[in-house]
Amino acid sequence: MYKSKICLFLIAILQALFCTSIEALELKYSPITFQDYLEVVRKNNANIEIAALNIQNAQANKEADALYRLAPNLTYSRGSYMNQLPYATYNTPQSNTYGVSFTVEGWGKRSARETLAQSKIERSAIELEKTRTTVELYAINAYIEALRYSLTYKSCSDALSKLSAYQGNAKKINAQNFLNKYKVSIEQSMAFSSLSMRNYSGDSLQGLPLPTGSLNYPIQKFNLEELISQGQSQRVEILSLQSEIEVADKNIHLTNQNRNINIYPYVSQTRMPAYTYSNGIAYQVTTTNYGSASVSGGSANYTAQNSINAGVTIPLPISNYLQSADIVNAANQKLEKELQLRDLKVQIEIQVAQALIQYNQAKNQLIEAQNSYEEVAKSPTKDAVNAIMDLRDKEGILLEAKANHLKQLVHLMRQSGNYSALVL
């Protein structure tokens, strides 16, 4: 009992807060058609825009991966030179050496990177479609729900208008009081659903969007086998996994190509200016027959020197062929996606069958509600107040059945890979 009182107290507080927030909104609605609303969602939903940006990223990455990775390096060194003391003349000037080295990639690496990058672009495009269809599904359901409350609100207003034509009595007053209270509840639910529509439209809808149109949509007939076949080939989840498999396959090819070695050529040039070399040594030479003589050390003049060196570094790919971890990892990534695809096709078969069962139930409920409404409309009770209230009740049930029929239809279409928009 104590817990029940607490729950009732909390519910009362929430209702008060909700009513206050609704009053603050002043219920300013802006009519919007179904097609216009979907267009707003497609252009302004952040998740869709982010998915579109991922395509641009993938395209930019392809441009980078398609380039040859030369990785050029420039080097400069000064020297060597000799300047030992005390032999001051025993020296050479400083030399300047300029060099360049670069990478020549192993065969097939660049083309394999480019192919992988292209498959990633295609995967990003499919992910954009996957995101768009997911967001649209939520947006469509929000629109249908808000439209149902809008039509229910109009139904209550029409019933009150009909009641006002009759003289006041207790039954009429009770009916009016009931409908007025029900209208307040419906209005709050309509505002709540209208706010839900804004969840998927970014910042483009500033007021409360008011759905227009009707919930009327013809009953459809489907063939289960055709729906399953279509879902297993066209559902965006299938296309997404197939693109993942394609990426994994191209990654295997790149992994194999990356085992090809790179070679690293280099070339350098050393320049030394002209100089005179002298060892700076003077010594006395004595001979038996001719006496002695002074002899100076030799010297030589050197012109400017220019030498060129070239070579290549070739790594030995011993580790590449002593292990297979990279190949196994790449192959298992593809196998993982293939296993997921296999199970997804089974899941789609089940999901489509379940969705068709739900749609048939909703279809039968709609037929029953339509028949019940038409029966009351054709044969109203003699009591005018009861006739108005009965018709309004049946209309409310019919609107709910129409909304449920539309939701289940959209659900079945999505499960079977049909993403065409309805016309409401």
C-alpha cells in the first residue's frame, strides 16, 4: 500500500511537470506534409550528415593511397677536413656533400592500396544508405503516431461540435466533460509525438510540426517467398556485409602484396674547392762528394674536386616468409563477415515471416475496425448522444487500427528490403 501511494505521488508530480512544459510551449504547431518532413530529415539529421562525411573521408584516403610512396630524403654534410697542429700548412678545406635517397615500393603495393581504398568508398556509401533508412524508419513512425493523435483530436472536436447542437441534459453534459478531458490528454500526447518528430530533423524545425494528410492506405497482399528472396538480396544489412567482405578480400590482397620488399636507392655528390697542399717540412741533405744542401718538403696544387656516389639498399625479407600471422588475420576477417552473412540470411527469413504475421494481424484488425465503424455510421442508436459517442469511439479505434496497419506495413517493407516511401 505504501509503495502504491509513492507511485501515485510520483505520477502526479510527473503529470504536473509535463503539463507545465506543454503550457510553456504554447502549442504553436506548423503544418508539414509527410514528404516535406522526410526531406527535412534527410537534409538535416546529424547521423546522416556524418555518414555522408565518411564518404568524403574515404575518397580523400583513396587519393592518398593511390600515390607512390617515394619517401624522398635530402641529406647534407660538411667535412671532412684536416687541420692538425703544429703542421699548420698540413690542411685541406672543408668539403660539402649533398645526397638524396628514396623508396621504390615492391611491385603491386600501390595498386592493391588503391583497390582497397575504392572498396572502402563503396562501403561508406552503403553505410550512408543504412544510416538513412534507419533514421527514416524512426521518423516515419514518429510522424504516423503524431498524425494519429492529430486526427483523434479532430475527431473529439467534431463530436463536441455535434453535441453542441442538442439541448443540455445530464447525459450530454457528461459526454462533453468526458470529451473535453480526453482532448486535453490527446493534446498532450500529440505535443509529445510532435516533439519526437523533431528528434530526427536536426535544428530545422523550430516549432511543433503538425502532420497533415490521413492514415488511409490500401491493404496489401504479399507473397512470403518473394519477400524473403527480396530481403536476402536487397536489405541494406546484406549489402553492408557484402561490402565488408569485399573490403576484407581486398585487404587480403594488400597483405600479400605488402610482403614484397621495397628497395632504397641513394645518390650523393661531394664537392671540395681548389687548394694547395704542403707538408711544411724542411731538412738538410749531406753528400760525400758535394757537401750538403737544404731541401724543402713537397707541395702540390689541387683543382676543385667533384665526386659522385650511388648505391642501393635491399632488405632481406626473411621475417616475411617465416611467419603467416598477417595472412591468417586478414583471411579470418573475411571469414568472420562471411559467417555473419550466412546467419543474417537465416535471420532475415525469420524476421520477414514474423513481420508478415504481424502485418496480417494488423490488416485483420483494420478490416474489423472499418466494418464496425461503418456499421455504427449506417445504423446509429436512437439516442443522439449515445450515437455520437459510439461513432466517436469506433472512429478512435479505427484511427488506431489504421496507424498500426501503417507501422506494420512499413516494418514489413523494411524487413524485406523495400525502402520506398509511402504517400500519406
